[in-house]
Amino acid sequence: MTALAGNTRRIAARGALAGLALALGLAGIAPASAQTLFAPGSLQSYFRVEWQPTQNRRGPAIEGYVYNISYRTAQRVNLRIERVDAAGSVVGSSTVWLPGELPMTDRVYFSAAVPAAASYRVQVLSFDWACQGGSGGM
């Protein structure tokens, strides 16, 4: 093997590794940016959340319903629960996934244990629309 062929192979291998590193880096960025697709308050045309703080045997909790007021089935619905202090500042947050799908014009119950706080805010953080499918075969 000549020195030129060896150098060409090394350059090609470095290029392939650089391309792989770039692809993996971009793949790592995509999920983080996917959660910022919705402006705050823009999901109110699709969902309504009714909730109340409760106390169960494990301590403070938030329970309630998420209403889907759209005409599409939602899935992988993720809620953000913010803990707010007496001054109105957010002091922490947690997320909870709704079980299963949220059918169109229907509601789903949720319950989540939370640390104690003066008050809370609950909102839909992210979701996906379910595929509605086609007409099938013949």
C-alpha cells in the first residue's frame, strides 16, 4: 500500500467520524427544541385543565381533568405543574404524563404527588396529535 492511499483512507475516516458526530449532535438537539413549538397560552384553543390541590396519604397532590376541546385525538400529553410561593414566584416545577390517549371532545383524569407550595399552576406542556388513519383497503 502506498503512502498516498493510506492518507486518503485516514482523511475519509476522519470525514466520516466528523459527519457522524454532527448527526448525533443534531439528533440530541431536536427533542429539546420540539418542546418549544407552542407559545405560552396557545394551547388553550385545544385543551382546558381543571384541577385542585388535595392531600392524600402520601402528602400534597394535584388532581383534576384535562379536557380536549378539539376535534382530534391527542396522545402523549405532558402537563407541567409549577409550584408558586406566596410572592407569586415559581419555585419549582414537575411534569406528569396523562395515561393513554385524550379522545376528541373528551376528558382524562390525572393525579400527581407534588411538594408543598403556597399555590400551583397547571398547564399542558406538550402533546402529539394521533394519526387518524386512512380509509383502509378496498
